[in-house]
Amino acid sequence: MTPNLKLIASLPALLILASCSGSSNPENKDAASHAPADDSKAESDQVLRIAAAANLAGVLPAVIEAYQAEDGQNKSGQNAEDQNPKIEVTYASSGKLFAQINSGAPYDLFLSADQDFPAKYAQQQASAKVTVQAPFTYARGQLALYSSNQDISSIENLDQASLQQLFITQPTQNNIAIKITLANPELAPYGASAQAFLQQQGVYDELNDEKKLIQAENIGQAFQYAHTATTDYGFVALSQLISAEVEPSKYLILQPDSYPAILQDGIVVSDSAAATDFSHYLQSAPAQKLFADAGYLPVTNP
């Protein structure tokens, strides 16, 4: 084969290698494609990828900003490569993120809305003889009932009598159909706790049989359904309401002891030192203060 033909035959392979080494940012693709392999790996190592439960969308950006500000002060004067990593966050239901991680999604840190999924991941790794860090609790969520188009200001407490009146008796008397949304209990811990609450109050079966319950994919979608009046009521995270600055008269906070505690655990799912460092920050006093301000209950870690 002539030298020219050899060069032409090798072009597809070279193009494939260049595209694999490129950045996800279109503006950086050309520069990245010509960078040495070591530089590309270093750039990848400087990105902290977080898989976060949907309820964290209203508070995690503030926590990340505070972390980067504090870490930047601690690392002032150091070389650029030692500075804060870029942080990318993907929000979804905990079950969906867990499935993505099991399918090989390149996350470094998994922040679930419950304790079960991080525990399952740790058990899977232990069974595979892989050493991982133990899960840690970083927040305790609160549930609230929210309506953007119904008047619930006169209700003081959500109990069996008030739920019966609100969801069943009153709509029947007024001959109106209502819809209530909650996140999918199979995938979203907030949805599982909302379902357990309705079951404990003895109204879940009737609401389900009458097809008044609408399942959202995650707590973020449940909030959107209620916020846009797609449904009349929604069981959502208190943190979402605070983040959206919803008028307190439009929602009722459930008593914390009226549903299974929504203890939210995280786990480091790679060998990223930045993920470990950020996991420690999540449990720090400054981060816990941000969680409390955003509508979460305090957690105590050993």
C-alpha cells in the first residue's frame, strides 16, 4: 500500500479517537481533540459528577456555591490544577439514578432521597469484592401538601378527618373531580412516604380506586403538576416550596412523625478525591445550615 493510501485508511480511526477525547462543551472540542491523552484525563479528573435526587434542585446549587467559595479560600495561591473541580449535577428520581449507576453512568457521587439505594449499592460492591466508602446521611426531608388552585388555608392539621373531607366528601358534594399527585413510590422516596402517609390515614385505597391519584416520575414532576394546577393537590418536598417562594397559605406541612422519615443518604461511587471531599462538606455545619434554611430537618452523624 502506498504512503498516501495508508494515510487515508488511517483517517477514520484518528477521527474516532479525537471525538472520544473531546469535551462535552462544543466550544472546547477542537482544543480537546488535539490535547495529549494525559491532559484529557486530567481535565476529566477535574470534573465532579453528581447524581442527585430531584428534591435537591432547590438547595444543592447553594451548597455547591458555598463549598467552592470555602474551598477556593483554602486553596488560594495553589496551582490552577489544584483548584476546585468543575461540578456537574444530574437531577432525577433516586431509582432512576441508581439504575443509571448500575448501567455504568460515570458519576462520582450519588445523593439519594432515601437510605435504601445507597445501601443497595454498597452491598452490591461488597458482593463483588469491591471496597467502597460507607453511605452517609446528609439530610432529612419534609413532606407538604400543596395546592395552587384550592383553598386549604382553613385546615390546621392533616389527619384522617380533614383528608376525608378535603379529598372525598367535599368533591362529592360539589360534584367535582379532583386529582392528587405524588411521586412514583417505586422510584421516589418522597412518593413512598406520601403513599405510606395516606395509607396510615386510611384514605389511600379509596383515592386509588377512584383514580384520584396521579403518579409523577419524581418529586420534581410532582411539584410541577401541583404548581401549574395540572392536579389540584400534590404531595411535595417542603424544600421545593421554600425555593419557589410559594405563599405559606397554599401548603400544609405534614407532621414529621406521621410518615416514614425521609433520611437522605449519599455514597461515593468512584475513586474521586473531590467526591470524598464534597461528601464531607455536605455533613459540615455550614452545609447543614443551608439545608435547614431550605426546609430540611437536622441530621446527626456519628
